[in-house]
Amino acid sequence: MIRRTVRGLAVVAVAAGPSVMSGCLMRPIAQGNPTTLETVSLPIRTESVDKLDLLFMIDNSASMGDKQTLLAQAVPDMINRLVSPNCVDDAGNLTDAVYSAMTGCVIGKPEFPPVHDLHIGVVTSSLGARGGDRCDATVDTPVPPGKLNAHNDDRGELVNRSGDGEVPLTDAQSMSGGGGNFLAWFPPIQVNMGQGKTPPDVTALGPNAGSANAPNTLIGDFTALVAGVHEHGCGFEAQNEAWYRFLVQPDPFDSIQIKGQSAQLSGIDSVILRERADFLRPDSLVAVIVVTDENEEVASPLALGGQGWVFENSTFPGSATMAAPEGTIECKEPVDPAHPTTTGPYGPNCTTCAFVKNDPNFKTRCPDVGAGKQGYLDPSDDALNVRFWNQKQRFGVFVGYPTSRYVRGLTSLSVPDSAHETDKTGNYVGDAQPNCVNPLFATNLPTDPTADLCALQRGPRTRDLVYYAAIAGVPHQLLQAKPGVADDKGVVACSPGTAAGECPQKDALSDPDWKLILGNDPEHYDFTGADFHMIESTQPRTPGNLPPGVVNASHCPPGSSADTCDPINGREWDTKKEDLQFACVFDLPAPKECTDPKFTAACDCGSESFNTQTQLCQQSGGQYTTKQIRGKAYPSVREMIIAHAMGTQGLVSSLCPIHVQPANGDNPRDPLYGYRPAINTIINRLKVSLGPQCLPQKLPQQGDGTVPCLILLTLPGPGSCKNPSCDASHGFSAPSQDILNRFCDAQEKAWMAGGGTNSPDPDPAGQSVCALDQLTTDATPGAFDGAGSCEDPPDGKSLGWCYVQGGAMQQCPQAILFTNGARPNGSIVHLQCIEQAVTVVEDGGAP
């Protein structure tokens, strides 16, 4: 008989906000008294999230009306399922029932805890011309005359205008007085009582709740808000900048001033500060849902030494041709797929001809092409509508923001303010200078523009509670499951024999799926592996006209192809270098007559449109008419890049619906109709975070009902990590000094690695760490309800945490729960595993 001592893991949970990593819990758990040989500390989320803040960014540029209508029709699906989830059996299979606040689930249990507190806000893609002479917000020309304002600059503020009359909704909420302009819904149920909330006069459901004519219903009012966005906004779409400005930018500027030819940011938008503080709760799940039909087109006004604004101007100051400076010939060199960030347009010699006027090789590097001269483009190669297409390759400079800025805004605890986003020459350097606490991960958001907008208090929200969804320009064919083909989890989502076009959208995309959508690195012009429909191009994407490595090519050239030649986008078309090829098209539910005044400047077949001779327009006698019969979407590449970078927190769906009319009159409900696939995918992903985090295995319970775990809370405010002040009346106690020393040393090491005093994070050495009391049915029976949960203690006073199994949970076999009020706002919760010595008997005999 041989005895040996090995290291096993007892579970010791340590305190930190709602993020989840099971980590060492996947390893065996053994009984015994914890020692401090080694520790592993991870964040953990152990409670349900019943607050949801939904921010819709809806493109309000021309021809978005038909897509907004489809979105409005999908709204009832989203809200109904959030507040009344489907019921499932113990195996997770759908039953025929749905959850009701009155009766619960008649059969089974809800698929996720119903949302009890919902905020819904809308921003649009119109942020004006950011210093240029287009989309002037001060000249908001009515379109059509006397009917609707263009809304060229909604400033990234929440919009509150409903329907054709653009009447503000009187029940849009203002929680702190002066903010508001969003919809809030929370029923008068026990979980919401005692929190100072007054239920608004907006119900989730009601007669005709899915109609814009049903005021004072959450569904009806949001439908009306969508209808009020309209489609006459600025053609320079700032889709991601709009939500970033509202949710993330620590110091959103009030205006852009042009001094000489240089832009300066002026003032602080106090409206955004107030609305943000009202709308964004520190402990909610946040979902940003972008609805757009094309790529982002937004300039940083400070780029190029403060001259980035000229890219949103009709002409370039000082230009010999009135057009933009071209890029040097090095910008046209091919990309090396092994080094895309240092070759091709991002090679060391690619720059704008405006910067090399004194180069002795200027005429060679900047040759005249067509009517282009002196390093400036031929005006026919610089149409305003495609000013943001392939900027680095065409102009030698990129004046927008990198997509990394938006990914950081959704995932990082720190972001830069305006002063730290660019260097002296206007180059974006914000990713290296994140000097502010990210408002998205903060609490007690400031409303005073004179306050310190960077030094915010960290809130409990963690990265796993922020989602990004793009309903945008990507063919639905690239997102659908394949008949009879299993996904990477072995699930066959589309039955064998089903027509490929009738398969549902995948809930998650594989690496090969993303390769077809993006290629290797589209931001640096490496499109290897991308489907040609996702390539932005003014030229027909036929063989010989595509970047290296693109999968397939169009065999439906303009002039000789039927309008339905390509099942995805119809065909290629002659853009005359004024527009881009389509990613996808779809039949409109009903044709639009573009001569109708209500479609002025917002119809693809009108006299002012680029698209009058395309598959979007009806033909009669061999000639295209002003009747639009199809909608379109362009490749939304930047939105796809951000969603992909977000990992499991990012998802995409097509703006081109699978079914434009519900099958069989929608009886039974057609899951492929309109944007139902998008809504279904979004909620299937959100529900992972709406429910409590399940522990992957059972914890060993001792005779008194306790488990060998500690919950440690890092408390906000000044204190001492190794000499904490722990208030017993709040359920706190001081951990052993040995545990504190190891935990505090590990936290300090991580803080120093993250920048130390240069980081916006507080020094963990100056924050108290306390243990939270463990509650058991034996020791504190008044803390548990009839189902065995301690989340809402019947005695009204118990504070702490409990380990629960079975009936106390709806989805989890086992989990850790916190009582209401047990975790102070801004506290951090970690999971710490402390290794212990365990004696193992090799031959199974007695030790």
C-alpha cells in the first residue's frame, strides 16, 4: 500500500461583479480545510440579471424606410419573449407554454428568468458633416417640403419622435429630470418593490400592442419610435460613432469649430450626459443593436492635423481639381497576406500626394490620371457618395477611427477622453492612452459637464454583460445552417432534405463562416477567403476585377444579365463610380412609387438616385421605371469586424430577410419572416447572461449545510486590502491574514501590470477586502424561501450568500446566490480557489 500527497482544489470564492469564469471549478473538488499553498482568483457572476438596457442604433439615411418597417414588425417578438420567455422541460426542450407573471409556466419552467426591468432607447446614424459643408444641422431642410425634417444631425442623443407626425412620446422616461427620451418598463412585482421605482404608465402587452396605434404599451410605443426615425438623415452614416458617443465617450463634445482650416472640439454635450445617466444602469445587461444597410462613413475631425473634416466636405480646399489628393503609387501595391499591416496601403511609403509635393519623384509617385493633376484626383474618381470607400488605398490616408476603438469601448474598463485620442498630428492613439474609467463600466454617471468626467467609480458590470448585434449588409445565405449538416457542437439545425433557402439562421458562426464574410483582414485589405458579395467595389465584381484570394466572382455582369441572375444580389450594375455594388437585395413587401412626395430623396428609383437603372426598379417595355420593387444592402464590413472581434458577445444578421412575406399567412408563425431570425438569434445569445451562472459541478456540503468556500468582496472607496474594515452588520467579516496576504499581493501584481498609477483603476492595496457570510437553512432559516433560494430573504434582513441546488434554480443544477443588498454597489466579486493537500490511496486500501 502506497500513500502519496497530491494537490487538489477546494473552492474558495472571492468577491467581484457579474462576470463569469468557472476556471478551476472544472477540476476535482476535495474535502478538507483550506490551506494557502497556491491560489487562483477569477471573477464570477452568480446571480440572475433582471435589468436590460437595449440601445438601438437605427440608420436614418435614404432608403432605410422599408428596413425600419420590418424592424418594427419584429419588435413584438423581441419584447414578448423578453418579458414572457418560452417554457421548457427539464431537458431544455420547448413546451407549448409561455411564462406569465400571473401563472408562471403551466408546463415546465421559463427558458431564462423573465426581464423585470427594461430600458429601450434609439439613436440614429446622423451626426452631421462633422465640420464639412454637407448635412448641415443648422439648415434642416424639410423633406418633402413642409412634411418632415431631414434630421441631418441627431448628435448621438436619444431620439423621441413617433410616427409620420414625429410627435414626442409623453411617456418616454426622465428618471433624474432633464434626461430621459427612452422607454422604461418594470412591472409592480415584488422584485421591483422597495427600490424607489414608480411603475411607468407603459405596459408590455395590451390590445393591438404590436401596432404604432397602441399608445401606452411598450410594444406600441417602441414601434412608433422606430417609425419616427425616418429615412432623410445624413448620407455620411456614423453608425458606430453614434452609439459610442452616447454610451462610451467620456466627454462628448458639443460642437466642432473650424478655425482657419483646422477643426477644434468645443464644449460638452450636457444632454448626452443627462440621458446616459438616466438610461444606463450600472448593473444591467447592455445590448447595442445596429440596424444599417451599409458601411460606416465617419471622419475624425481632428485627423490630419485637424483637417479630417474635409472628407465630409463637397470640395477640398486648395485642390487643383476640387477633388481630394490621391494616394502615392505605393498605396496601390499588393498586400502581403503574411504582413498586411506593413505592406500594400499600409506599407511605409504609402501616403497622400499632398505630403510629398517637394519630393523630386513627385510626378512618378503621383502621376496625372484622366482629369487628375498635381497630385489631385480626377473628380470622377472622387464621388462624395464613396468618399469613405478604400480610403487608405485611394487617398493614402485614413481619417476615420479604427474598429479597435469601438471594440475597446464595449469590452475595456478604461477608454481615452478626446484629449488622449489623437497625437499632435491627428493620428488616432487612443488605444494606447486609455486614461478614463469607461462610463459603460462605471456607476454614478456624472450629469454636470464641469465635473471630472474621467475619474468615475467602477461599477459592477463586467464584459460578459455587454453585447453587440448588427442587422446589416451581409447575405443571409452566408449565415444560414446547411441541410443535414451538424454544427461544431454536433447539432443539426436544418433537417436533411430541406431546401437550403428555408434553413434557419445559425445562432453562432464558425471560423469558416467568418472567413467568407470578412476574409483574413479586411481592415488592412487582405480579403483572402471572402465571398465576393462582401467586397466593397465601384466596379463589377467579375473575374479580373477582384482583390487576390476572394472566393468566387460574379458571373452576372451589367448590361447582359437578368435582374435575377444572381440569387443573392440580382446582378452587378454600372455604378459610374458614384456608388458601390450590393451585398444582397430582397423583394419589397409592396412596391414604392418614387414620385410620391413622401419618398423624396429616400427612394432608389427616383430621379435623384444613383440606382435608377438597377435590379431595384421595375421594368416596363424594357425600360426601368420609377417604381421600386426591391430593397438593397451594401457590404457592412466594419460592423462585421466589430461583431467578430466581440466573440461570443457579438452577433450578426442580414438586413435582407429570408422571407419578405410570412409563409401561410403567418399561421403557424413563420420563424423566417422579416427580422425574426435576427431577433431569435439575439435573444438566444442574451439569455445566456440573463440567467444565473451555473456552477459546473456540485460542491461538497458539510454536516451543517455549509460548503468549503469563501466569498470575498473588494469594496469600493478607501480602505486597506491587508487590514480591512469589515462591518458585521452588513454580513462582512475579515478573512484570515494568510488568505488576505496572498489575495492582496496577487491583486497588486495585476494592477501594476495594467499600468499601476497610470491606470484609471484604483490601487487595490487601498481597498478593503471582506468575507461575506455564508447562509444555510440550518443556521439562518429565515433567509430562504419555499424553493430554497436566499435571493429575496423572507425575514427581510439576512445578508450573505448561499449555495443552492435543484428546485431553488430554474436552469442550474447548482449555483451560488446573493441576497438582495448583500453586495455594495461598485464592489468586485472574484472566484478564488485555494489549493489543499489531500491524501490519496493508490491501491484502494485503507490509509
